[in-house]
Amino acid sequence: MSNFRAFWNSPMGPKTTQFWGPIANFGFVAAGLIDTQKPPAMVSGNMTAAMCVYAALFMRFSWMVRPRNYMILAGHVCNETVQLYQLSRVVKAHGYLGQKKEEAKQQ
């Protein structure tokens, strides 16, 4: 019981935004994972790129803030991973990578 009470009253416990912010951030990860089941044409490349930038910026923030918030860092790392995967799917689907190879062969 004392462990639960310590967790409950801690500066990173469920009474704080330091706890619920990271939990909410995992919603982006869940949405990205669900989107992996959609065809790449239905995924917005602009939004995915924006999410990549967002996750990268806030990974740094979560690392630099004191006390260091490892839970939100984990959420942003997971989000960055999922969004980079989505971005790679969009780039491949639009043929951006294939065009570079064709241009190199023509020269």
C-alpha cells in the first residue's frame, strides 16, 4: 500500500499533468498504428511530416526538462518511429524514391 501511496502522491503521479500528458500522447501512437492498415494514398504526407517534426522537437524537450520525464520521452520516441514508417510508405507510394533511380540511369 505504501508503494501505491508513494506513486499516487509523486510529482509524476496520476494527480499531475506530468502523468496524463504522456498517456494522452500515446493516442498519437495508437492512431499512427491504426493508419498503417490504410492504403498509403489515404495517409496525408504533409500531416505525417508535421507529426515527425513535432515528435522530434518534443523528444528533445522531454529530455531537457527537469525533472526528466521518461514517460513522455517514450511516447514521443514511439510516435516518431510510427510517423517515420508512415512517411516512408507515403514516399514510396508516390514514387519519389523510384524517380531518383530513373534519373540516375538516364544520366
